[in-house]
Amino acid sequence: MIEIKAVSHCYPARRDAGELWALRDISFDIEPATFVSLLGPSGCGKTTLLRIIDGLIRPSMGIVVIDGQHVIAPASNRAMVFQEFNLLPWRTARGNVEMPLEVLGIDARRRLEISTRVLGQVGLEKFAGFYPHQLSGGMKQRVGLARALAIDPSYLFMDEPFGALDPQIREMMQIELMKIWDSDRKTVLFVTHSVDEAVFLSDRIILFGAHPGRVIADVKIDLPRPRWVDEEALKRSREFIDYRHGVWRMLKQQLGAANEAVAAVG
């Protein structure tokens, strides 16, 4: 279980601006084997919270507890997939996937077995020897996902991983992610700006308000799984449309409030 307890975070004052409270008093729990999306306006602290939960940032106040342990640094049972591909250009797809395994001291034979398996999971087994400049954006993001899966984490944190992809590739990646998730049910925390993406993927949507970021709604998405079997029918269903409209209505209110706050500062 992930327990987020009264987490607030403030970025220090700069010469040209005062201190910035990115998050204020965030508290919620995440049950094992669930897919939870963080949704909200730009600048509402979603990425900051994700990095705090992963241990990349220490919060100004509050704590995060995972499996009973206070999070103070990254750990091998957690993996992050970033929006940027962050691939090493001098390494092949296989070489990038095997990098964290090398850091963990896993021998070459085992690394080969693992990289072959996870590249197969993301449909890139035929591209293992290709370098990043030879891969499309969608393929690069698949390599990033395979690299995260290689260490077999219990917790997978994804920071708007499909945001830079074109709409068709983005939908394909959503389906591939759902297939992978259905096969092993890791606990996933997923940052997105897309209401449709959040509804399609998630068991829960945590909706954030802006300036500072705070939880304004916790929406349970009770749609049948597996959702990728007939994705088009699901997205045309009354249940899906009702969830999308309800979440969008709340998000639109927060977008308006965020724009007013920016205008006031200006």
C-alpha cells in the first residue's frame, strides 16, 4: 500500500519571485494492484507529488509510506517512466533496457533473458539492436516502459508518458499498457492531462486543484475489465461518457480558477 500523509511541498524563493507552494496537505491511500491517475491543470503539482512518492524529492511537510516504510529515496521496488524518453543514444534498445539491471549487478546471461522478455512485452523484440535515432517516438517510449519493467517493480510511476505522442500512437500505447497491466496487475500511479485517457485506464482518478495543488475529488471508475478487448465500444458506452463528462466538468472549473490565478499574478 501507498500512504500519502499530509504532504505539502514548497519550492524556495528566487530573486525574481517568492516561494511557491506546489502542494498543500495532500492525503490519500492507494491500494495494491490498482491503477490510479492524477489529473488536474498544468502546474497543480502532479509531477511534484509523483517524484515525492518515488523518493526523488523530499516533501517540505508530511510523509509517504510504502509497504510500511517511510520513503526517503528511490528503491528497486519502484520504477519511473518519464514523458521524455531519456534513452542513452549510444546504447541499443536492448542496451537501454539492460542499464538498470547492470546497476543492480545482474549477470549478462540473466540480463539477456530479462531484456528479451520485456522487449517482447512491448512488441519490440525485432528492434532490440536498433539505436534510439532509428526508432519512432512511440518505439522510444516503449523502450522506456520496457526499461522500467525490467526490474519487475511492484510500483510503476508514469509521468504523462504518452503526452508527446501523436493521437493514434497514444491510443495504441494506452492499449499496450492495459494489456501489460492486466497480465501482472502492478500498482500504477499515472499522471495525465487527458480526461479520456484517465477514464479509460484507471480504477480511480484523483483530481487536483491548482495554486497550490490539493485534492478536490477522488473518483472511482467502475468500468468492466479488460477494457482493451473492445475499446471503441467501451468509449461509446453511456457509462464511459458519463464518467468523462463528470470528470471534465470538475476539471473545467479548476482550469478556470487556475487561469484567474495566473491573471491576478500578472
